[in-house]
Amino acid sequence: MKGILVATSPEGIIGKDNTIPWHYSEDLKRFKRLTIGKTVIMGRNTWESLPIKPLPERRNIIITRSLIENMECFKSINEALKTCEGDIWFIGGAGIYEEAMDLADCIDMTLVPDSVSGKNCIYFPEIGNEWKESNEKPLEKGSILMHKIYTRRV
Ligand SMILES: NC(=O)c1ccc[n+]([C@@H]2O[C@H](COP(=O)([O-])OP(=O)(O)OC[C@H]3O[C@@H](n4cnc5c(N)ncnc54)[C@H](OP(=O)(O)O)[C@@H]3O)[C@@H](O)[C@H]2O)c1
């Protein structure tokens, strides 16, 4: 399984000022639950934005043209994938998501209600027709967060 894992605002924004402009512990807990024991692939900005790094108990891969001490860095996603076994989550940001759209089996999307605007906003890339969208459901029973999954059309 290779999946894209993302949370977006109603405007399709994923980040602003190199941070995520909302905080929902249920989403973070779910992120942890899904990614523990797996490989996570992220861009350099996302790496820099992490409050705790590396993400514990996961194989952290960073896509960058530079080198980050003691970390596994690759210049491209395809180069990184050659070294991967098992489940992989692409965890952002926009450049990673865009390239991963051609590689992933699913897009796991949490929808937060927070409206975001202003400068330095980063958007999730356009989702093409090759993707089939599930119905939106609450992330958990009674949650104000919604959730949907995109799978590839066959
Ligand atoms: N809402 C969410 O679910 C979510 C998830 C993750 C991140 N975010 C947010 O998204 C923002 C960061 O995203 P971003 O789009 O600015 O940056 P990013 O994709 O995390 O990092 C960009 C950098 O990664 C490298 N890179 C990315 N894609 C590449 C590719 N396909 N091939 C080669 N190198 C690639 C390049 O590094 P070099 O310049 O070093 O070569 C590029 O400058 C932050 O605000 C973060 O909080 C949100």
C-alpha cells in the first residue's frame, strides 16, 4: 500500500507559514495510528515543520536536494521508493503530494472546518479524474472533522 495522508481546510489549504494552521488531537492520534511502524515520505519543509523529529517508530524519509545529518534523504521520490518495503505514507507537502498522485493507491483526506486565508498558504494539488471519491463521513463518531478516501478508478 502506498497512500497519501492529508488534512485540508475548506479552501483546500494544507499549510500556512510552514505550519498546519489548526490543531485536532483526534486527527494527530489517527495520523500516529496509521503511520506507526510504516515508512513516511515527506518534503524538506514538512520535515522542518515537525515539532518532534524524526517521527518516532517510523522510517522517516526526506525528499530534498540537500543533506540532513543522520537522516535518510533522497533527491526524488522514485529513488526513495527503490529502497522501501511494506506500507508507505506520503505525508506532504504539496510537491510530494503532487508527485505521489501518480504513485499512490489512495488519498486519505481529513476535512477540517477551519477557514484559512492570507499569504503563504500551501494548497493540496488538484485531484484528477482518475480518482474516485468516497462519501464524506465523520472522522470519528460525533466528530466535527470529516473524512473521505479517494481510490483509483479501474
Ligand atoms: N495538512 C497536512 O496534512 C499537511 C501535511 C504535511 C505538511 N503540511 C504543511 O505543508 C507545508 C509544507 O509543504 P510545502 O509544499 O511547502 O513543502 P514540502 O513539500 O514539505 O517541501 C518542499 C521541499 O521538499 C523537496 N521536494 C518536495 N517535493 C519534491 C519532489 N517531488 N522532488 C524533489 N524534491 C522535492 C524540496 O526540497 P529542497 O529545496 O531541499 O530540495 C522542496 O523545496 C507546511 O505548512 C506544513 O505544515 C500539511
